[in-house]
Amino acid sequence: MSKTAIIIPARYGSSRLEGKPLIEVLGKPIIQWVYEKAQQSKLADIIIVATDDERIFNTVTSFGGNVEMTSTSHKCGSDRIREVVDRHPEISYIVNLQGDEPLITPESIDEVIKNVKDDAAADISTLVRPLNDENDINNPNLVKCVRDLNGFALYFSRSKIPYERNSGIAQFWGHLGIYGYKREALIKMTTLPQSPLEKTESLEQLRALENGMKIKTSVVDFVPVGIDTADDLEKFRKIASSLL
């Protein structure tokens, strides 16, 4: 039976915020905030946290979540997800949901699922949001996307793209780091070697584009709050408190 899984890769080590998944905000670890958002998806059948750390494993188990241990040798979240998918032949569609996006909306998760399931041409799906602030557009840490007229990604870059030869015409799109995969696409992605553009920009999705895979994008209107630094954590604490 074909199933759709949201898989949340989570590791303890982080160069900027050690033990990030287990940091508590309003009495709940960040990984639980993300898991509970995933539970609100209407299109997912399975939710799995994929980790190589027993502390994370035990925490997810303690709040009743579904979690699986993976190898400590994985270099990225996609490889960790692939290991879990290999154990589950029933999984046909996969969402790679980052464990540090506690404010992701369930509707956005479902949009990613819908695109990869319903569009036969899409190997992968992801999300973008409109950018209007020049600081965002020029920020190399905020990845930009150029799309074709059917919503498929043409390129992703840390640079400001497209180049404005004629000002006032371009629409800039910021990329959100959530992906949906057809099972075959995930297997292909994690089997292929790193591509030249991927190495240049340090963007894994360029491996897919360089190898002729199609990435469907949808536009969302919210600004994500990913937690990479202590400042990000404080920002999330304030937002979470305001939601009470």
C-alpha cells in the first residue's frame, strides 16, 4: 500500500546551537514542536523522526512520537532519510521536514505533498516565498530561486538572481528548505555524486537540477523562523509566548 511519510532528520551536534532539538520552549523540546506541526498534516500517513542520537530518540519516545535510529556516518539529512525509507517499502512519497522549523504550517506541508503526488512531471517539490527587502535579496544565507512559467525551479543560488538589467521587472523568490520526494527521486538523489554546482554553492538541490530532475515549487506567504542561532531561539521564544 502506497503511503506518504513526513520524515524529520534530527541530530544533536550543531556548530552554532548544540543540542538544538532538545532545547525546551514553553515546556516542550523544539523537536516536539515540529512533530506536532507534522501531525496536523491532512495528507501524511506516517511521521518519523530519524536520528543517530539516543537522547533525541528517548525524548521523542517520551512524548509519544515515532522515531528510528540511523547511522552516525550520514553527511546530510537526505542520506539519513534514505536509510529510513529503505526499511519501509510501503512509503512512496516523502517529505523532508527540517527539525528546526517549529513554525512551519501544516498547510505548507500539505502543499509540498500535493505537488509531488499530483504532478507526474515533478520528481521533487518545495516552497518559495516572495522577497521584497533588499537585505533579504542580497543575503547569501537566504537562498533564492528562479522559476519557470509552470512553477518549476530553473536554478537556486545564494546570489541575487535574476540579475536586474532592467529594474522593477524581476520578482525575487526566497527558498524554504522543505522538500517532497517521489521515492525513486530520493533514491536517485542520494545515489548520485555531488555535482559541480552543488559544490560551488553548497546547495544540495542543485544536484537534482544538474542531473535533469524536475523540482516543482509553490508560493507561500509566511516568513519561516528557522532556529540556527541563539538569536533565532529567542525570536521563537517570543513568538511562541505570543501564541498562548
